[in-house]
Amino acid sequence: MKTRWSLVLGVAVALVATTAFAAPDFASMQVTPYEPPKPAPAFTLPDLNGTQVHLSDLRGRVAVLFFWATW
């Protein structure tokens, strides 16, 4: 009797371990996996005073860029 319960418990643990560590099939779920964002390319823009600001000058700080146009 003990051997049978040990076998059942072993099979249950194996099933749980197999499904827990299996990679999800994103294609069948029609979901694209997360890809981390790429770093912004290096660029330079003038600020409101006309001074050139390089993106590298802002490393480690939050930068908010507003682009607009007057047509």
C-alpha cells in the first residue's frame, strides 16, 4: 500500500515539475513574447535656449521629449 502511494506521489510530482518548467508555446496562444526595449540611439537636440543637449548628458535621469510641429 505504501509503495503504491509513493508511486502515485512520484508520478504527480513528475507531472507538476514537467509542466512547471516547460516553456510556453507562444505561437499556439497567438501571443508574442516580451522583448526588452532597445536603448535609444545617440542624438543631440537644442534646448529652448539653443544649447545643444546630448542624450549621453542625461544618463541616469528621466528625460521627457516633446515633438510637435506647426504646419
